[in-house]
Amino acid sequence: MDKIQEIVLKKARGKKITMLTAYDYATGLLVDKAGIDMVLVGDSLANVVLGLDSTTLVYMPEMLHHAKAVRRGVKNALLIGDMPYDSYQSDPTQAVKNAGRFIKEAGCEAVKLEWFRQCPFVAEAIIKSGIPVMGHVGLTPQTAESFKVQGKDAASAQEIIEQARILQEVGCFSIVLECIPQQLATVITETLNIPTIGIGSGVHCDGQVLVINDLLGLFDRYQPRFTKKYVNLTPIILEALAHYKSEVENSVFPGAEHSFAMDEEEFKKLKD
Ligand code: KIV
């Protein structure tokens, strides 16, 4: 059974699915060692790694560069490349080619697309080319006008249900539900056969995803209510850096155990 089938089967068996983002080799290795089911090289790279204000400011070269690094660390989890805005929304005719680059050049096993008007057509074309696609509805940061909960009234909730249904119909293997009310996420989860992966969408989704920097306390610009800091690494790292600075300034580091010695005879020759 391939990894995609295993993910889909988890829903049928009532087993929760775990997913996290990663942007480099070291984090990919850790997330994989922790037994997380899916690793997303998210375009959140723009915000949490590159310090940019919008995910629309990352392009294929950056995404491929980071996806290749994550690939070297991830052995078991399903590796998904997040298609950047420019790779499929500004020119949908380039979508299949760019999805293929995630697979061929970076070794990803699937791609993720955010909902936009032509999403069904683009997703279907990519799937027909043999590449598994994960959809993404609700709050879609690449095109969102404001970062607030989506689908709070019946009409907009109905639209999101329809989008999720269409994405299942064109063959997506899973769908991210971002920042929608938990009742709406529950309805979508119960209606679809494919797994829903929630972020800010309540506990009844088939699985959950978080941005790894939020989980580890490594992003200080904003913390949306739906994220959870499982550990705050920032003060721990700052303490280690202050310790290093102090040891260098006081000639404590490097100690003898971190240094190399030259044979005394050779050293004498050098001095003579
Ligand atoms: O880019 C990203 O990190 C994402 C997740 C929030 C699902 O799309």
C-alpha cells in the first residue's frame, strides 16, 4: 500500500492524522523521527523563515531549495510541496509543470494548492498528470483580504462545503481546512470520504497541521489563537547564546577539549 492510501485509510479506520511543516534538513529529520504522518514544505516559509510579510513573496526557486533540504531528512512521512502563488495562480497553464518540479527535482510525493476560482481545473490537470494533490479551503493566505475566520454565516459556509466537495470530486486525496468554525469543519469531515486536516478548525477534523515554528516557540511576530506552543525554545536558545558570548569574551571557550595540539618538537622547529 502506498503512503497516500495509508493516509486515506486512516480516516476510514477512525485514526487521527498528524501533519507539520518543515523547511530544512534538521527539522525534517526531527519531524520524521517523531513519526508524524505528513510533512509539508509550506509557503509559510515566507513568514517564519524568510521574514517576509506575505506568502505570495516566495517563488519556485526558494520552495524547491527548501523542499530538497527537507527531503534529505524525511524518510518515512509523506512529503508534500506547497505550491507558491506564482506557480499556479498567476498562470494556471504553468501549474502542471511546476507541480512536476516538486516531484522530480525536490523528491516530494504530493503537492498542495489553495482554493481559487480555477482551482478545480488546475487540481484536476495536476492529478491527471499523476501527481497527488491536497486541497486547501477556508482561510487561504495567498489570496485572503483579511486574516479572519471564514464561513461564519450559512451562505459562506455553504460555499466552503461546495469547494471541498468539488476538490474531492476532481480527485484530491485530502483537504486542509484553515480557520473555519468547528461545526462547519465537522460537517465537511463527515461529508467527505477523503481526510480533512484542520488548522484552526476544531478537533473533529480527521487530522491536524501546525507550522513547526509556532509549535516550538520560534516565531515572534504574531501568534494566531489556533496555534499552540508546545515548547518555547526562544528563551532556551537566547540563554545558550548569551552563555556562548560570555565564554568567548572571558576566554573560557574553546577549552582544551575543543582544541588541537601540535607536537612539541615540531612546534620548537617552528619557533627556531
Ligand atoms: O504554508 C503553510 O504552512 C500551510 C499550512 C498552514 C497548512 O499552508
